[in-house]
Amino acid sequence: MAKEKKPIYKRTWFIVLIVLIAFSVIYSMGQDDTNNSDNNSNNSNDKVVQTADKPGDNDNQNASISDPEPEPEPTSQTWKSGTHKVGTDIPSGEYVVISDDRLFGGYLEVAVDSTGSLESIVTNEIVTTNHIITIEDGQFFKLERLIAYKFEESPELDTSKEGMFKAGYHIDPGEYKIIVDDTDLGAYYAVFSDSKGGLHSIVTNNIITGDSYITVAEGQYILIQRGHLE
């Protein structure tokens, strides 16, 4: 009688083969997990490197975000009460002089020497608001209750009141109406060709008791007392 053959799945060699295949599959899966883990780790490191800030980046960002420091405001040099020798105590040039006492006004004087004699006086003026004057080296510049500014550094002047103004700088050249503010004493006006003072600088002047008109050319100066321009 022939010996009965075992089914293939019951044979020893088949069982061993199945076990080997199973081990091979499990080993391959383990390797894939390890590779995936390594790749994820590398990607994570790459991200850290990419997002890391360079040295100084934060400083630059903070500097750009922070408010800029305000620029210091320029200060104007001034000269106050006293006698100043031009070229020694004060530079020569053109100045705007502003009264430091609106009740009594101030006094300015330009002299050729320090003798104090009337003959040495080039020009003098009682200033209730402001005045414009040019001084030269060697002269003596006297101020009482006044503050002197270099012309280009002077405060803005109120041209709606009495004072001295330069056409083309403080006011436009042209024709103006002079309004008398003191009907008892009248108003005084004078037009000057320059700001050196003295009779030689006067183009025209007058005392008026009623409103009048005056034309001021480019570069000329007009002085108004007890009145104002319209």
C-alpha cells in the first residue's frame, strides 16, 4: 500500500520557509521606521537652522522699530542790555532788536567811539516793539531793555502792529495803507534804503494824524510808530 503524502502546508520545509519570510518582512518594516525617524529628525534640524536668527538681527529689528531720536532744536545767540564793541563783543552785521519791556520800551544807540559825546552817535532810537539795525566793526552798540538777534535767526515779527519791517522779507513790496492808532499824537512812519540808521538812510518820513498810503520797494525798510499797516 502506497504511503500517504502530507499536505504541503504541513511539511517541515514549508513551515521553515514561511517563518523566514515573516522574519524578513518584520525586519524590513523595522528598517523603514528607523529611516523615517532619521529623516524626520533631519527635517526638524533643518527647520531650526532655517528659522534661527543671525547675530545682530534682533538688534537691527529693534533699532528699526524704536522711535528716532528727536533732533535738538537750534538755539539763537542773543545780546542783551549793555554796550557791546562790534568785532569784539558782537559780530558785525544786521540785527533785529526786540523790546524786553513793552510798558516803557527800550533804547538802542550806535556810536563811532566810546566817548559818550553826542557827536559820536551814528543813530539812536526808542524801541517799543522791534527795530532793525546794521552795525560795523569798531562801532559801539548800546542796548537798554532790548534783546538783539542776528537777522536770519530772529523770531517771527508781528507785522500787524507797529515796528520796523523789511520789504521782501517780512512784508511784500507794494503799496500799504497806514492806519493811525493814536489820534492825539498821530502816527510816525519812515522808509529807509538800508538799516544802518542816520539821516542818509531815510527815503521819506512823516507824522500823520489821519490814515495815509505809502509804497515800499523791494529791499527797503519801513518803520511805523503809533500806527500799523494794512
